[in-house]
Amino acid sequence: MKALVVVFLLASACASNRLPKVNAPADGAEYYLPNQPTHALQSRILPDPHGGLGHSQDPDIRVTDIRLTATYTVVYLTYGKDKSDRYFNYAGTSSISFNPKAVLASSDGKRTFALLKTEGIPMSPQTTEIKNDEKLSFILYFERLDKGIEAFDLFECKSDTENSCFNVAGITIENPADSGVQLPK
């Protein structure tokens, strides 16, 4: 009997007691998939493994996709409170809108691209109420980025103690310059 207990203890000592990684993707296919032909308001899986979706000081805002069309730079965002935040309040609401003077700015700050229209979120001064336990997906249409501009920031407004602006820095997208064409300096 003692020999059986010793064999059992040795066998259990060889087994891995490490916890499996929580929320670890099995492969890259579980990450964010850029430029999929699905509807804009479909949820995306984050984080973006390429880092091109930027970072915001407001933890409630997430850029979920960026697309370039012939006319627009289209930015897809989601707004929602983090339910795991210790200050989360199910009963609360937020009044949100988007500043019509928002711009995309090239990373060097030399070029800006104006906001043209929004879908899913009103432009200021109109607002929409969103409950803290809800998420709101919306789309912003800006002037088309010039060819060759691949790094830019979204600047809505200057945040203060009263308002938190939807500013996102460090956004990147593949947008090569046309060969043989020089960009203005």
C-alpha cells in the first residue's frame, strides 16, 4: 500500500500544476480581423495584434476598424463602460455626442482631415443617452487621407473636468504613396 502511495505522489509531482492562460487566443484567427466584408456595427475581437487601432485616454472608447474608400476615411468606434471597473454603476447613464469640428491629424501634424458625417451618434449640440450597461457602436466619416499618410490621430476636442473627449492617438493604416508621385511638403 505504501508503495502505491509513493508511486501516486511521484506521478502527481510530474503533472503540470500551472493554470492555463485565461483568454489566450489559440491562434491569430481569434484576434481582430481587419477589413472584413461584414456590417460595420458587428462586434470585433480585440486586442488588435498589429497595434494600428491606437490608444485613448478614455477607457470607454475603442476604435474597432478603419477603412479607406475613394472618398472617405471611415473610423468605426464603440463606446461603453467597463463592467469590471470597481466604480461601475448599472443605474447610471452618459450623455454623448461627437464634436462636428473633430479632425484626423497626420502624425507629423502638418495635415488635418475634417469630419464630414456620423452614423450612430449625433453631432453636438444634440446628444444621446446611453445606459452604463449598454454599448454604442458608431461610424465617423472623415475626408480621405492623402496617399502616403499611414499614421494619424483622431482629435475631437480638448478634455477638461466637465467633458471627456474621444481622442485617439497612434492610429495606423496601410495607405502607400503612389509610385512616382511626390507628396506636398
